[in-house]
Amino acid sequence: MNNYKSLATKLSVLWIPLLLNFSCNKHFTLKNTEYKQYGMSSEVAADSSLIRYYTPFKQKMESEMNRVVGEASGDLIKSSDPETSLGNFYADAILAEAQKIEPAIEFSFPTTKGGIRNSIPKGAITVSHVFELMPFDNEMVILKLSGTSVQKMIDYLAASNGQPVSGIRMKVKDKKAYEVTIGGKPFDVSRNYLMVTSDYIANNGDDQSSLANPLERRNAGKIIRTALLDYIGEQTKNGKKIIPQTDGRIIIDNK
């Protein structure tokens, strides 16, 4: 063993100067560039060796993406309405999963309508549906807000014609909110509130800054998409379907 160590030491003594000399003295200069365009069409033959290489990974991915995790009793539609069944499902799911981590959380504002990427059709809900709904790896974030900060968020919700929320209800007239309740109680600007959102929204995403100055902020340690999957899975385990519904949590008063 000592002989091997001695030999290794001698080789390192020889190689180090050579490597240093190579790295310090060799300089490469670009002489010219050449551009050639390769067309891709049905006439290009498939590389069978490449197909054999990626096919097992493709099959595994497709198997997971096609896995059924739940069932929707009706279409969950993405739209620009103040309140939507898809937005309600999304916000309710995130609130329910967040309250498992911190039961004191009172409401959720996990995404804007623009952040919801796709509808979920009636019938079997697959992993793929949830990835299409939420393709990004945004995380759940728990915020402690002053009443003043919550008021700014309420103002944003009213001015933007409603966003997906859960645990908070309001009526809106002329872009101003009134009769606001949180957790079934009238909103009190003099107290603090605990809420859950995404790191994207918490970081002023989608041109809103209503959550910019929390009293406290902590990561919940869970990706939004995982929370959605867990919520659907739990409903399925309990023999329940995802039921599209709106319940008047945001009402636009046009009188």
C-alpha cells in the first residue's frame, strides 16, 4: 500500500507542473465561423438508437402523467369572471392543505386568474391535468399581515375584478370592496391576519404589490402543485369528487 502511495505522490509531482503549464500557456483564438441549417421534416430518418435510449423514460413519464388522481363532477373552467369554479377549487385546495401545516391560517390568495393555465374537464383528473393547470414549481408561502396590508390586498382584488380566494368574501361596487368578511367575521383593519399564497404572488408577481410588506413570512415547504395533487387525492380517498361551484365569495354589485 505504501508503494502505491509513493507512486501516486511522484506522479502528482510530475503532472501538476504539466497541467499548470498547459492551462497557463495555451490560448485558443476563433479563426472563423460557419453556419449551416439542417431542415427537419418527415423525410429525415429517425435515429433508432436514440429512440431506444429515451423510450423507457418516455414510457415511465407517460405512465405517471396519465395516472388518475380524482374525478371532477363537471367542467372546471378558466375564465375572467370575478369568481370561477376553477379559481374556487384552486384557492380552497391550497387553504385546506396550508391549514394542515398552520391551522391558524384564515384565508388564501394563491394565484391570480392569469396564473391559472388551463381548465380541468369533467371526468377523470390525471396528474397531467394538474401539471397543465400549474406547470411551475412555485411554493406555498405563509404570511402574517397587518390589517392595513390586508386592506391593500382587498383593494387590489376589487380593482382587478376579483381573483381566486378562499376564506374571504366581499361585494364590489365601482371597483371598491364592501361587506368584507374573513373566516366568517367582518374584516377588522386593526388586527393582524395569517394567510397563504404562492412565492410568486408574495414576490409581487402579476403586477400586484399588495403583499409586499408582511409582518412575517415563512415558506410552508410544499410546492403548490403538490398541494393540489394531495388535496385531490384526499378527496378521492374519502369517496368525494371535485365539484365545480361558485358560492358568492366575490359579488360584483352593478346596481
